[in-house]
Amino acid sequence: MRHPSLFTRIIAFAGVGLLTLAAPAFAVDLDRFAERLSTLRGDVEALSTELDLTKEDLRGRLRALDAQKADLQVRVRQEELRLEQLEQALEREREVREVDAAASAALAPSVRASVAAVRASVQRSLPFRLSERLAELDKLEVALDDGSMTPREVASRLWSFTEDELRLARENAIDRQVITLDGEETLVDVARLGMVALYFRADDGRVGRAVPQGEGRWAWQAYTSEDDQRRLADLFDALAKQIRVGWFELPAAFPEVQR
């Protein structure tokens, strides 16, 4: 029987030694691989959880968007209905305005004639703030002509103006106004007895009354009689003290008003 040579035994021994030395290194690599694999598995699970959360968040957002969409659709429909109602109301208003315009056009001549009649009455009345009263009527005529007021509105304003004229006829009062006295514009006190008589008292002591001149014209005449001046002084004092009712002796108390 042939025995292994010494060389063969040496090689075998060396191989066994190499295997013995390689085993620990291989075991270390397996541990590292297992650890890495475990780490990767954890990362995958974390990413999977994060993905699930992201999906749930997206689903929640989609549900919220769907709810908003439904709400917006409801609002759009409500606005469409409101717009339809506004258009219908606008159409009704347009029809009413057309009817009013036709009625106003028919009413305008009568209102214009009424303004002219009231103007003529004012021009014949006492010259108490005459320019201001006529200016109010001018405004009504202009508003009627340019359409800034409807004939109904002008008629309503004219009625109020007429009521003011009636109030003037019922009242006794003191006021201030500018008159033409001896050819000069003078600010004076005026004592008005309804719309029957109008007296003045200037700051320089002159007193007098408005005297009709015919055709709606008036003049301011000063009294020179001391008795007349005293009587007017008593009248102004009484009216200043709010004495509206009583017996007063007046010079030419009721001058005839031209008509």
C-alpha cells in the first residue's frame, strides 16, 4: 500500500488551515448582510406606512374637494335663481316706469300750468322774500323741463310750496330781508301781517310799508309822521315779544293789494 507523500500531507494540512481561517470571515459577512437586510426591511415598512398615510390624506382631500364642489354647485344655482329673480324684477320695474312715463307725459302740461298759476299768485302777493319764493318755482319749472323730476314729483313739491304760502297768510311775524329804499339795497326788519300788510324798520330808524304800484309792482314808502313811526315801533316791539294777538293801531294798516 502506497502512503501519501509528505507533500500531499502538507497541502491537505494547508487546505484545512485555510478553511479554518475563512469560516469566521464568512460568518461576519452573513451577520452584516442580515443586519442590512433588517434595516432595509424596516425602511420598506416605514415607507409603506408613509405611503398609506399619504394615500389616506389624498383621499381626505378629495372628499373635501368633492364637498366644496357640491357646495359651489349649490351656490351657483342659488345665484342663477337670484339673477333670474332680479331680471324679472327689473323687467317689471321697466314696465312700471314705462307706464309712469306715459302717465307723466300726460300730466306734465297740467303741472306746468299749475306752476304758472301759482307763480302769478306769488307775483301779485306782498313783496316778502319775493325773489326767493319765485326762485323755488323756477327750480320746479327747470326740473320739469329737463326731466330731473317727474311731473308727479314736481306736483308734490308744488303742493308743499302752496302749503307754505297758506302758512304765510295765516302768520304774523318779524323777519329780515333786503329791500330797495330810496334807490339803495338795504337790509331791514320787516313785520308781516299775514299776506295783507308788510312794514319795514331800517337800522337808521326809518319805518314804512310796502305800497302796491299796480301790475305786481311794489314800492317801499317811509313814514314821516311821528305818530305813524310810534305806532310801527309798538307793532315791532309786540311781535318781537311773541305777541301775535291783540289790538294794534296802525297807519294805513291794510293797503289794497293789486290783483
